[in-house]
Amino acid sequence: MTAEKSKKLRHTSSVALSVAVLAFAAQTFSQIPAARDVVKPAAYASFEPVARGKEMQIAVVMKIRDGYHVNAREPTFDYLIPTDLKADAPAGFKTGTVSYPKGTLHKFNFTKDKPLNVYTDTVVLRLPITVETNAPLGEQHIALKLHYQACSTDVCLPPTTLPVDAVIHVSAQESHPSHAELFQKQ
């Protein structure tokens, strides 16, 4: 074999190896979801419609992708990013303090013997709201922001914030309970 043929063979082998490595990396990274795709939040009102002057709640249901968890509101370590829900209520609405469920303790290979306080599967956060007597009638929107960091047993994704739109229908006189399964006494 000539030196030229040997050089071409090494180059071809090098290119083939590079392509194989890139294909493997692309397949591995394509299996890791974007942080925004791990949690699917949805907002539900405790009354439909809700009368002016009434106290109500918004439930934000977080559906967490199988194989992933997010840190609970009270994480195990100070450096972990807690789940956080913020509201930006328009005029005529007053928001209270969000009620977060307790997390569950899970052990992971990367935490050695210390379990982490996390949320998995489906979690419900509750935000109390007072619909003031001057609240505008009809469909109203309360802008919510859900901040979390999702992790699997192998990787933690970057922290992310998702917008959640809470729709409230305000009535002059009537309130009807809605979504009782989400608002049972805790």
C-alpha cells in the first residue's frame, strides 16, 4: 500500500468515526427534553362564574413528565431551586399567599444518602384570590409565572419559567363552585 492510499484510508476512517460519534451524541441529546417540556401546567378556578366580593382560589396543576422531578417549595439544600408561583393580578383582584404541597423524599444516586424533597407526577398549587367589589365583569385573566428546575436521575435541566393564564369569569351576583376535586378541604 502506498503512503497516499494509507493516508486516504486513515482520513476515511477518521471521517467515519467522527460521523458515528456525532450521530450518537445527537441521539443522546435528542432524548433530553427542553426544560419547558417537562412540566405541563394548567390553571383552574374554584368558581365559574365568581361573584364580585367573593373569595376564591386558582389551582395550578403541574403534570411532571415520567422520569423527572422538580424541587419542592422547601428544597433539601439551600442551593437547590425551589418551585415558585407568582401572580400579576389586574385591578379589582387581590392575591394571597400560594399554598404549596409538601414534597416527598426521594433518594437519587447523585445525592448519596441524603434524600431530596421533590415533586413528581401531578402536583397542585393553590392561590387564594379576592374578587373585589369593583372587579370588572366578564372574562378576566390573571397572569401567573411558574418557576422550577426539572431533573432526572442523570441530568438537571436549566431552571425555567412558564407563563400560566388563569381565566376567571366575574359575575355581578352569582357564584357556582367548579372543579370540586381540586378544591376539597386540605
